[in-house]
Amino acid sequence: MSDKSIKNDSGQALHDLFRELFALHSALSVIMDKVHEQAGLNTSQHKIMRTLIQFEPATVPDMGARLNVSRQFVQTVCNDLLARGLIEFTENPRHKRSKLVKSTETGRITFRKARQKENQIIEQALPEINIERATEARELLKCIRLALNEGP
């Protein structure tokens, strides 16, 4: 078999994988909304808390850019999280009007508990999925993402 036909077969296999990923994404969007709600944070709150805990302190515009969503969307979610005592706004020494957002201890505990609950729900919903296969799949998807981000 020539290198060209191997490459074409690989392209078809990857194309099939991508179509399956798009279908999975649609299914996951519906399911994860339910999982997040059951775990105590809606999907938008979960995304903001995850980003904040990973990169805090951050400004609202910084989080919007990182998540590829509008500043207004992030501000609305942050207002909800603030009302629940999960985040706080602090002065930003670099910018007078754009405050820094930080998670509170209550926010970090709530997020950690929500993640644990999500893991339990996922394990119950997909008990037949082998951890080694899941890890291999994650690594493959990561390699593809990194290669695509590098560009041609």
C-alpha cells in the first residue's frame, strides 16, 4: 500500500472521528446542562468558576476572551455568582474600572463539590467505559487539538 493511500485512509478515519465528535458534542450539551444543575451550578456558572479557579484573579474581559464569549455574558454570570457568595470583586491595580474577580472559599468548596457530584453522575451514567480507553481517547483528542492550533 502506498503512503498516499495510507494518508487518505487516515484522513477519512479522522473525518469520521470529527463527525462523531460533533454528534457527541450535541448530546453532551444537553446532558451536561442537567449534570451541572444537579451538581449545584448551571453550565454557565460552572464554566466561569472553572476558568476563574484556573486563572484567577482575572478581569471580566479576560475571562470573556478566554472563553470566547462576550464581556456582558461573563458579567451577567459573575453577578449571579457574586449574589451566591461564590466570587468577589477586588481592586485592579492595573485598571481603575475593570475589577479583578476572585473565587471565595465558599466558591472553591462549592465548585469542588459540584465536580465530585458531576463525576459520580457521569460514572453512574457510563459504567461500562474503561478508564484506560477514556484516557487514550483524551490524549488523541488533545494531540489533534494541539496540531490544529499550530495550523498548517
